[in-house]
Amino acid sequence: MNHPSLARRLAGALLLIAPLASHAATPLELSSPDRQLRVTIDTGDQLTLAVSLRDTQLVLPTPIGLKLSGIGTLGEHPRLTGQQRHSIDTSVRPVVAQKSREVRDHYNALRLDFAGGYALEVRAYDEGIAYRFRTELPGQVTVEDELAGVHVRPQDTLYWPQEKSMQSHNEHYYQALAVSEAAGKLVGVPALVRGGGAHLVLTESGLRDYPGMYLHGEADGLRAVFPKVALADTARDDRNVPVTQEAPYIARTAGTRAYPWRILGIAAEAGGLLTNQMPYLLADAQELKQTDWIKPGKVAWDWYNGNHLYNVPFKSGIDTRTYRHYIDFAAENGLEYIIMDEGWYVLGDLLAVKPAIDMPALMAHARERGVGIILWVSWKTLDTQMKPALDQFARWGAAGIKVDFMQRADQWMVNYYERVAREAAARHLLVDFHGSFKPSGLQRTWPNVLTFEGVKGLENDKWTDKQTPEHDVTVPFIRMFAGPMDYTPGAMSNAHRKDFVASFDRPMSQGTRAHQLAMYVVYESPLQMLADSPSQYRANPSSLEFIRQVPVEWDESRVLHADLGHYVAMARRHGDTWYVGAMTGADGRELALDLSFLGEGSYQMNSMEDGPNAAIFATDVQAGSASVTRASRLTMQLAPGGGWAAIIRPAKPAQ
């Protein structure tokens, strides 16, 4: 929903609409509202785009264009026929408040029209630059390729999202290396380049009927590459369906359309990336009319903990009694949902519930306890049975679906995501995409899509020791820039690297308990998991009490401290209550806590901090409490791999 301020909206709109001489090749410039960012478009022999922050060029002239079969490359030898400039300053109120209840949409815009039925739209925000192409061509067009990416200095630092193939889970660890060292490597998206005194994140939004973008390392930058249209694939099982034959083009699509936005999020300090909302603002407008049924919330999740319970009078497993226990645990702790992950149906048939599961009874029990059930599904089986399966889920009273293992981003698969979102919305079902590409705007267009995986999350602790605290304080700046991130926090078994053992059945996390608790404030996911077992949470009541109180939507978000790959501290507000989360990588540290963001009056702060022995025993966490005001200045003490978290509420008047 838009809430424009008429006094600000369209300031300077339509400053210029004029046909230009075909030989004109003077570079055109567009600045951000604060005039700190400048984008330069050259319309000479080849359309190029360059970006500067103040007096420093961050992106060197980079060719951009669309290669269309039978037409040529739009952007080669362009003939500019007109331009329009305007400014917008309005606000958007999201259905789901991932970072803030209202999002300011403030930018300067330039549209360039060219002979041949195409245009380039450019927007300059204080937080970055975005552009997209439009075509107005008859019928269908075949897009052979798109020229995009960035030319940067070879010595700039790339935080390489390590990727091997475009048929991928899109889950990345990040390796810092010189851009020149990434030559020949496949680079996942989002990707971050640091150089010229700034951080630049590349991603996309408004992705519809088009393949998702990846990047290829070049000696002097990153070049966009795209999965080609799939002509044939082979189903190895219910989830692995690799493409075996590709077309020589990336999309077959409508000739009159807008293409995805190419986004360059820019921040002098890394913390600026944490509050950047360009990917949401550039997404296509909401198509879902009725949204009051969409309820974000926290989830008791079974897969990470393997449905393993203890101190219960029955043998736990994937069965009715165990899931009743999860439902009761959720109800007792104010959790909105449980997920029934893989194992509840006979693989290959979503309508064949396993005999150990009494689905109608579970749904009735959940309804009685005020808990929703989200059902895991394999994407391929859902594709085959979509309408009958979703109809059955709706009849049962399911709250949503968790769709897993897509592992592709070609045009067909991008359209599959939207088909799932649309069909689920028609039945009032929420959607959680796992084994997915990064968020690319679908969560605005279809707000029943609450979260995406596309991240190396907590589950990796079950089989690798690479899930480090350093990784945990890297993903907020890169992956989370694109949108909600289903990292699935909440491990109650915690260890430092020297003591860590990967265990599938009894997993533990690296870093301290407080490190895990802080994730509930730092990491954004409107469907936020409690990954560990109900038995583990009951054995750690102070940690559970903290988690159960943290909301999943935010009215306001502020960065307190941020250093990519080293530490991050956020303050977020929900109503009149503030929540603080701080996390560090390998090194312990002290971080100042300036509470001047609080309102007037006294507040009660309840904190969960690394205990005095947390550097040895990662599970050592201690609760603290203090009376504070906006004048208070405190210190957060973080152990190596540690964390700090707090809830700060207005103090109740004395009786």
C-alpha cells in the first residue's frame, strides 16, 4: 500500500521530455537525493554505466544491454530519442514489516528512450543505484543474453560467494579475495565488493518470467551470467531434476515488458547495508488483495533436531504423538507454528500420508491449541500434484507449505516460484522456500511468501565445521541484503571450534549460546525457526524465555555497530519495546551500548549475556537486569564467538 505525501511526491517530475539528435553522445548523469552518489550513462557506441561516491569512482564504465534474437543487441550504437527525469519521495507500508513498518521510497529517476523500441530506466537512491531495461516490441522476444555486471579495480576485495554451478542450492560461504583472483570463477548473488572507500552489493529485484542472475569473475570485475532455458531435464528422484539440455538463449518472453532491476547497494560503512531496503522497494507491486490472513511468526521446527525428544514418556519419531508434543510446546510458549518436515508423506505422493501420522487428528489438535501447521513438500512432487495437494492441505486446515530442493534459477523455475505463491495464496497458505535462490522481490508481490533459505544456515552444523561465528557475522551484510533469510537459529548445544563435532543426530553450533540468542534480533525472517528440540529448550528455560519474547516483525531498525566479517550489533523496535542483538566472530570484544535511541522515561532492560566462563564453555550464558534511560551508556562484553542480547521495555509505574 502506498501513502504518498503530495507535497513531496513527484517533485520535479517530467523535467525534460525531448527528442535528441541521433548523433548525441554526451554522457548523462543522475545523482542521488543527497548528491553523494552519481551514475553516469554513456550513450556512445555502447551503452555503459559508471557509478561514483562523492569524488571516487566505484564502478568503472560497464557495458549494459540486451541481446535479442533476430533484432540485435539493444545498447549497441544506441540512438537516444528522448529522456525524462523525475523525483519521488513517498513511503510504502509493507504487509510484512521485515525491517520497518514504513519504508521511505526516495530517489531521483532518469528514463532514456532509444530508437528500436527500448528504454533504460535508472534510479539513484541515497543507498545505491538501480537500472532496468524496458522493451515495447510486438509478440514474443527471445533473449539470448544480457550484458550486466560491474567493472571495478582488480585490487578491490570481493567477498566471493563460492559457487560451482547455476544448478545450485545457492548456499554460500564467503572468501575474501582480490577481484582479479576471482577471474574464471562462478560467483553467487548477492555478491559484495569492497573498494574505493565503500561497500557495493550486487543483486536483483522484480525477477519475473526471466532467469535469476549469477556472476562470472573477470580480471577487472564481474560479468552477469544466466541459466539458459531448459529444454530437457532428468528426474533422478523426487527432488533432483538437473537440466540435461539447454536452449541457446536465456528467456522467451513478452516483447512489451520491464526486465528485472539490477541493483547496486552502496554504503561507505558496512552497517549501511543492514538497513538498505532497495530490493523490496524495487520489487513489483503487490498483487494479492486480501492479506489479513497472513500472520508472520515463530516456528517449532523438527528437522534440525531430528524429532529427538527426551524426558518424555514415549519413543519420539515422525509420528502423531511426537508432533502433538511439538504442538503443545508451541502453544505453551506462544509460538505461532510448527513445521512437519520431510517424513510425513510417502515420497512421490503428497496425498499418501504415512500410517504413523494421523493428519486430521494433528490438525484438529493444533487448531484447538491455536497453533498452525506448515507442511514440508518436495518441489517436484508439488509441481506434479499442485492443485489436488494444495486443495487437500487447505481442507486439512494447514497454515502453509515449505517447498524444498528447487536448486535451479532458469526461467521455468522462476515462474514455478510465482505459480506456487499464487496457488498457495488462493488457499490462504503461507510459503517458505528452501533449497532456493535468493529473494528477488516475490515476497512483496506475493506477501504470503514469508521467507527464503538460500543461505548456509544452522543445519550445516550437522555435517561440517565450516559454520563459523565469522560466517554468522558475514551473512547479514550480503545474503540478508536481498531479503528475508531463513538461517534457522536457536541451537542450545554450543561449542567453540576446538570442541566442536559435527553430528547429524545431536547437532551443536559453533559460538556461544548468547551468539545464538542474538540472531533472533540480528537476522530477519518473518517466519523464524526454533531449530532445537523442545526437550533442549525446556532444559534451558532462560534461553527459551528470551526467544519466545522476540517478535519477527519490526517497526524500526537501527545499526549500533558493524564490521563485515567481524561483528554486528542491531537495535530494533516493536511497539514501545526495543530489542538489542550483538554478535562477534572469532575475537572477543567490548562494544559500547548507547541507549539514546530510547524514548523519555525509565526502562527495564533484561539481557542475556556471555557468562564469565563462556570463552571455555560456550553454553555459559547469564541473565542480567537493569533500570536504564536514554542517557544510559553501557558496555556489551562479548566472548570469542560470542553474543549479547536484551529486551528493553518501558518501566511499569510504581504501585
